[in-house]
Amino acid sequence: SEARCARVCAGTTRRGQTTWNDVNSKGGKLNLSVDISSCGFVKVPTVTTSVEGRSNHWRATGLAAVYSTTTNYFEMNVESVRANPTKGNAESWGWNVEWVAVGYIC
């Protein structure tokens, strides 16, 4: 049955261990790819995200927007002009992603 195959899988990119990729330093744009392959999904899941940190994440946009989701990973694109998170700032501010994925494993 479908209920037997449904799975809720959750994770984190971990505090102090999340490495964001600079997309546009001047425009304050970052990208992050998150591995969800250990969940074992056979169809693309629905992913919900939240960004946690010590500072300035409340100023950013795109924190809950998920892109390019597959059964193995999803991507996030984040932007903040008022408090530029590039050049290592997101890491020093402790930005990390908490996520929940819901999908099927059979």
C-alpha cells in the first residue's frame, strides 16, 4: 500500500559544518546543495527547509525556497543585500539548514 511506502526523513547540514557556495559576492547570493540520498527515496520528495543561525539570517530571502530536488539532493539559493552573507559570513554567522523531506521509498 502507499502508506507502507511513505517516509518522513529529516536532517541538518549541522551547526558549524555548513559550507555555502558564493554565487555573486557583490549581490550577496549563495547556493547550497544538500544530500538526502540516505533517505532512500525512489520518487522526488517534497522538501521543507528552515535556516538557523546566530546572526542575520532573518534578513535573507529564499530560505524556504527549494530548487532542483531529486531523490538524492536539493538545492537552495539565498540572497541578502543588507547583510551580505558571502565571503564566509554565512559560516561565521552559523547559518545551517534544518530540513524535512516526505516521499516514497517503494
